[in-house]
Amino acid sequence: MNKADKKADASTLDRGESPASMEPLLLREGAKRRGEILDRTVELAQKAAGLRRALPETLLSPLATLVRAMNCYYSNLIEGHNTHPVDIERALRADYSRDPETRDLQREARAHVAVQQWIDEGGLRERALTFEGIREIHRRFCMELPEELLWTRDLDSETRVRVEPGQWRDRDVRVGRHLAVSPGAVPRFLDRFTHVYTNLGRADTILAAACAHHRLLWIHPFIDGNGRVARLMSHAVLVETLDSGALWSVARGLARHVETYKQHLAACDLPRRNDLDGRGHLSEEALADFAVFFLDLCIDQVEFMDGLIQPERLRERIQLWARDAIQLGRLPPKAGLVLDSLLYRGTLPRGEVPGLVGTGERQARRVVSALIDAGIVTAQTSRAPLVLAFPAHLAGRWLPGLFPEPSA
């Protein structure tokens, strides 16, 4: 923490709480359920590695782009903001709705996707569970928000308060029945948070993705945006520790079980139940239960994505869609051959397209242009190799169940 931070913190309310009041931060050796939880971390690591191996390396990036939109959609849904991935995809092209409220939510989604892309590309490496890393997530997200979404309500629900990007809160907040630590105590609690959750072994780091998720929400360092920051933080930890290529998201699981998610978070706020419930101030049993819930959701989401992207099944769905599109006149004949080649090889030099589709160069260019216009093939430049894209508007056919179909 720098001198400016300390000076700012000195002027805020501080009730002198000790960081010991948020113990335990991890499950101690010998804790109830620790063994089965560590077994889950091993299972998750194995399944995540298998998921990445299922696809050609060149398909990881385009699929991760779609998963970012999905992750954003489900994270927004937890916050009560319903911005469909199709609208998110439009926002990424700066194609905004004329409706002011919808446009603001699109801009919020674009900010979320930008932060997650920064995380997925290693921008937060080894810093996800640190004082400064947490602040950086909040700062990057809030800097891109429209002004209207930077305002929230004070504890008394009467005063509007502006959310300052990357700034710790300067007033009390209550989440359900939990009154978070005083604002002046936030830096020292986050110092303890960083000390415990960094430099862990792999299994404990995976476990920390769950435990730290709640403890950050318990500290509630920002006046608003804490839930989103916690989910992005956990995502960053899992992406880095599991090296699974950002091909799945726990946010989808949390949103699909949002009431259970909130119940677990509330239970983790409670003090130790009895002498058998750990040695810290907060309930160790509740933290273990949340870790099981969180890791089970992670495993479930990895298995779900693994089923969707099995190469033969994925190829069959895309080819069926291409056949329909050709019959309806939306794609030229032979377009399916290009898609099939991309699924097997990952990339396709443009010069090979005429031989592949059995036509002259002019007709081959027409096929390529139609695929690019449909948003299902892309290239970095006009001469670069072709790669497959996974547009959100086709997810219902290509990756069914990834997210709901957009309403008419």
C-alpha cells in the first residue's frame, strides 16, 4: 500500500477490527471435508486439462471469445442485468441499441468482456489474489462504464453515491444481515487476504478460488461492483492455475444456481457454530460447504463444455447448420467444405481454398467472402489464413445450451 492510500484511509471510519475476525481464510489441515475437497481440486485439474486437449490449438482463441460473452451474460444476470450474448457481441462491434437503458447495459457488458480478455491474455498473472490485482480489476471495469451505471445507493438507501474506479469505499455497507468491516479497516484486511492466498501450492490455490471468493465479498472493499470483481478474480485464479484456455466459466454454474449461491455466501458470513466448527471467528463448516458447492459447479461446467466441443459432435452440428444455410441460399455451395477443413486443421491458407472447393479463384473468393460476412470465418488481414469463429447468434445450433436463445 502506498503513502497516498494510507493517507486516504486515515480519514475514513475505522472501528479497529482485527483481520483475525475473517479467519479461517483456508481450510486447516485436518479440517472436516478437506480431504474430499482436495480430491475435487485434483479432479477439476484433470478434467480442465482434458478439455483443452480436445480442440486444435487454433480453435481455442475463437471459442474463448464466445465464452467471454457467455461469462459476461451470466455474471450480469446475477447482478439483475439481462444482456444477451448476441447484444454483447453487437456491443463489441460498437453496434449499440438506440434504447438508452439497453445501450448502457451493452457498454457495461463490453467493459466486462474487455477486463476478462485482459485476464485471459495474462494481464493479471500471479496478481489475482493480491491487494493491487483486486483494485486493478475494479478500476479497469468501472473506467469503461457509462456515467449512469457509476451511481449506487448509500447504506440508508437515500443518498446516491458515485462509484470511483479502483477506489476503496469510504463508508459503511451492509449485505443482507452482514455489516462489512469499517472502510478504514479494508486495507489491512486485504493485506491479510493477500498474505494468506498468495504463494500457495496448486491444490490450495484452486481451493483459494472458492474461499477467497467469499472472503472478498465479506470484506466488501468497494462501494459497488464487489460481486463482479469476485467472480472475475476467481476466474483469473482458475484460468492461470488450471491453464484450461478460458474455455469454460463458473459464472454459468453460479447463475443457474443463484439462490443456492447466495445462501452459501450468507452462511459463510456466520460466526463459528461450536467447538467442532474450526478455530477461527467464522464458520469453517460453512466455508467448506461453499468450497464443495463451488468446485462441484466448476467440474460440472468443465464437463458441460467438454461434451459440447467434442470434435466429431461439434463437426456434425456445424455441418448440419451449413447444409441448411446452403439450402436456404444463405451460403454458397461448397461452403461446408471450408468449414470442415477448418474444424480439422484449425487454419486454412486462402490459396488452398480453390483446390478444396474445386472451383476457380473467383468462386473461391465468393465462398470465403460469404463465410466472413456471416461472421463464421475470420482472418487478421486480407491475406492471412482463415480461422473459424463462433458467433453468438449461432450458438443455439453449434453449441446448444450454452446460453438461452435471445427473445424475439
